[in-house]
Amino acid sequence: MTSNLSTSLPDEENDEPEMGAVEAVGADDSYGADQIQVLEGLEAVRKRPGMYIGSTGPRGLHHLVYEVVDNSVDEALAGYCDTIVITMRKDGGIRVVDNGRGIPVDLNKSENKSTVEVVLTILHAGGKFGGGGYSVSGGLHGVGISVVNALSKTLDVEVFRQGHAWRQSYTHGVPDAPLVQGEESEATGTTITFWPSPDTFETVE
């Protein structure tokens, strides 16, 4: 199924506060430490999705697709990718495949996890990774592909890099297991398949 998605969307009309990770809780006049709730990591995205994708309606779903495609487009603009395939699955999932260099799989020493996992679980992780300068897009709202992971009930990533396939799955933004090295392969590229969470979106169809 082919989907024609426009990257030029009108401004969303919503009353969401400006982006931030701190919110006041409670409606009484006692304003103290107990009334401040700090939202960390992907929890902040799930709590206030409108701040990150602008809407929890159909246009919000489109934003998720754009966030994933942005990484593939960056690879294409850098001259490393000439094919990007977007598939709308019958089970409600969306798959984005590219034949770029693949998201780096090396251990990120500062986070003590694979770069793939850093990109998918840490906000604002966009930037250059690896010796080859692989660019991870910050996306439309500067938070990158991690917002897609946060707002998906399931996300599967498959990377072809360094002579092997590498795979990892997530449930509501949490890795089911560490990145796994699979079979040998001469291919390169990244495949992201995700199923938007019905707990977040008004519709996932």
C-alpha cells in the first residue's frame, strides 16, 4: 500500500505546554516539593505526547513516520542510500527500510549500551555516531526516533552492518533484550517496524 504523506502540515491547535520534563501535579494551593513531578526519558513522551508530535490524531501518526524516514533521508542526502521503502502493514504496523550504512551497533561507552539502543531510547540523541560520522536525525521536534519508540506498543529494529544482521525488539520503549548479532550478511541498511500504541493515539489505522 502506498501512502502519500506531506511533510508540510498546518500548525496544530492544542493547549499543550511548551516542551519540558517537569510538571506540577495537584490543584490545591500547597505548592511544594511534593507537587513537582519530574518526568525522565521516554516517560515524558508518553505522558505528554502532544509536546513531541503535536497531535494524537492521524497527523500525529504521520509525524511518527516522518521521524523514522528522516534518518533514511539523511543517509540518502549524504550519498550512502539510494532506496527507501515505506510499507503500511495490514496489522497496523509501519515499516521503513533503507539501504544506507545502518545505525552503528558498537558499544556507546558513555551509556554502556549499543548505539542502536541509545538512538532508540534516549531523547535528543541525534548527532554523529561512529568513526564514519553516521548522522542520526534530530527529527521534526529535535528529539529523534526515540519518540517513535516511546509511543509504539512494539518496535523492531534490524540493522545490517559490519558483515552481520543485528536485531532488537522493544515493548512500549523498553528493550526486550540486548541487541543480538545475527547471521552474516554483506548487505547494509536499517529496517524499523513499529506499531503505534492505541493507548496514545485516537486511532492507529
